[in-house]
Amino acid sequence: MNALGVIAAARDMLVLGLLLVSPFLAAAIVATFLIGLFQAGTRINDVTLSFVPRFVAIMLVVYLASSWMSVRMAGYIERSMIAATSIE
């Protein structure tokens, strides 16, 4: 494998990683923002009030996006295996 192949493989890996992490980050950011607004409006500062909704949002994303993520991962693994077998 030449340098361009290694760079392309690393780029694909990083792009897929960012693509798979983005729904979790978006859910955590939205949940944190909404809980922050709620806490600022009611002046309730409880640690569990900020943790539990984020946890529920992340678990909801896992439930809803697991099939999409598995398809993306399977496609990446398939492309990697094809690229690895074409080298030899």
C-alpha cells in the first residue's frame, strides 16, 4: 500500500468516526441546552437533573440510530476488506 492509500484509509476512518459520533454529540448538546434553560428558569441546580436527561437522550439515540450505524460500519468494513484483498 502506498502513501496515498494509507492517507485515504485514515481519512475514511476519521470521517466514519465523526459521522458515527455526531448523533450522540447532537443529542447531548440539545439535552444540555434544554436542561440549562430549565435550570436557569427555575433556579434548580441539581446534578442528577442535568445527568439523567442527557443519559436518556443518548440511550434514545442508541435505540433509534443503531441500525443506521451498523449499516455504516458494515459498509466501511466491506470497503476495507476489498481494499485489503486488492493489495495482495
